[in-house]
Amino acid sequence: MAAEEIRGAAQGSAPVPLSVLDLVTVGAGRTASDALRTSVDLARLAESRGFHRYWVAEHHSMPGVASSSPAVILAHLAAHTGRIRLGSGGVMLPNHAPLVIAEQFGTLEAMAPGRIDLGLGRAPGTDGATAAALRRTERLNEGADDFPEQLAELTRFLDDDFPDGHPYRRIHAVPGPIQATSPGGVQSPHRPPVWLLGSSGFSARLAGVLGLPFAFAHHFSAQNTVPALDLYRESFQPSAVLDEPYALIGVSALAAEEEKEARRQVLAAALSMVRLRTGRPGLVPSPEEAEAYEFSPMERDFVDSWNANVIHGTPDEVRSGLDDLQKRTGADELMITANAHGGDVRVRSYELIADAYGLPTPA
């Protein structure tokens, strides 16, 4: 795994590489099939316009988020793209056996050689009851507490290098690299680079100590962004993967031709978050439903706080906001997530952002 596979090149007038985080959101009146078709359209657009990578997040038991199985979605997107990097943003490691993840992402690497990223998180990506159903245990902190050990085990499976005497020494994460011997020797196949994801300091420090690239969830933990990135850089130790820190941040951004329309769209997404945070997850409401909704004072405060961290407006306003955020955080890459009721709105937002930065246009 080489550092050049992690580092992207900025396109157009963007200060750093721009990428896409897809939550595969499902709007009211739409279906998961509609959302997945939008993901294909969006991945193709991202590839044609020079976005660096396209990640899919793992969430569970959320009707408005159809990304419960990132590996399956990534296989589908790999079949519809040819160059853009594809990855998980992320797979929640405590929800899965490390061997299963190694097999899934080894398969993806075989499908799309040199294009797969394996981003890992330690949160469940859902509520406690669903996490218990996923993990078959009610000790929900067990997986998170064991995250470093799980990560080490997964890395061993990815590299096929358990030491002699280890109980897993004879287990191979097929179709990943198998360290077999032959008269001429065997060249180990490539495996996906590992990223650590986080919204606090734990994964930031661990990524730094291990010399791995780090992705921070600025889009829902903005107050922790700068402290976490500082901790990552302070903790960083050069490794075979990276000789210096590489930090990506996820950021919510939505562009529309008119500022008023952008405000309507982010209000609907914020209402969806209000319902999720109060135990009422559902499909993403339409802008019309959000405008008619009677927010309580507490809900209105939440919406104002939430949307203060969503960069939205005209394309030039969004570009300015993204540039300011990059300067303030020193992020090496910006991964944009656009949450809206309609798939066409999301696709158009990325088109407008690409135009604002002068990213390449399709031939």
C-alpha cells in the first residue's frame, strides 16, 4: 500500500482534493431502489467531474438511509464506474467479524483493483437495540473497547501474515493475499488501504500512532474537528503507509442556483435529523413538509445549530464556505455529503460545486 494511493491531486481551482460521502438517503414518496439509482448517477458524475473518491457509510434501522450494507453497494458502484476510488466511510468494525470484512473488501479489490478504500469506525451506526441485534450481545461497549485488537486482527487477515503458532495462521481471507510458497515464489496481491474514521479523539490518536490516514466526521461533530485533527497530527508516527499525516474531513454542503432554494432543502434535511435524534427516524421529508412543520422552540434551536454547520447557498457561497473550512482546519481533503429529499437535488448540488471549482467537464 503506497502513500500515493491515499493522497489525491486537487482538480481545477480546488485547494485540496474533493470527494463524495453518500448516505443513500431516501426521500418521502421515494424508495430505496430510487436512492440506489441516484447513487449510481452520482458516482458516475463524481468520476466524470474529477472528484477523488466516493465513500458509502454504514447505518442501520434508519428508513431514510439505505446504506446498511456498504460492501454490497460498493460492488454495484464498481460495476458502473471505472476510475474513481470507492470505499466505506465507514464500515463499523465492532458490528462485524474481522475475517468477514477482510473477505468482503478482498472481493471488492478483486472486482476493482487499486480502487478500494477500507474506512473503519468504532461506533455502531445505529441505536443500542439494533447494535445488540447486530452483535448478538448486550455488552455494547465490548466491541468499541476492543477496537484496537479488532483492527490488528483485521490487518493480519488483510495481509495474510498471522505468525506461526497463531490459531488463525492457517485461515486465509480469500480472495485476499495468500502467502503460499511455490518454486518461483508468490507476489502478494494488493489489498485496500485502511483508514480510521472518528468524531472524537480516540480514533484520531490511534490513527496517528499507527501512521494511518484519518477521516473526521465534521458534518456531525464540528466542535471537535480542530482538536481531533491537532491530536492526530501530534500523535502521528511515520509508517510504511504514510510518511506524514493525511487528514480528510466529512462536511455537509448543498448548492442550488438560488440561496432560498438551498435553505429550503437543508431545512428538510434538518427536520429529518430532529426526528432521528428524538427517536422517530423516517424518510427524509420534502421541503414543503418541512416548511409546514411547526417546530417547537427546542427543535428550532436544534435546527439552527445543525444548519450552522451545513455549508449551503449558491455555488459561489458554497465554494467560499468550503475554502474557509479547509483553511481553518488544514484538511488535506474535503469529503462532501449532500443530504436532501430528492436525488435530483443532490446530483445537481455536486454539479454546481464542480462548476464553481472549475472541475473537469465530461468529454
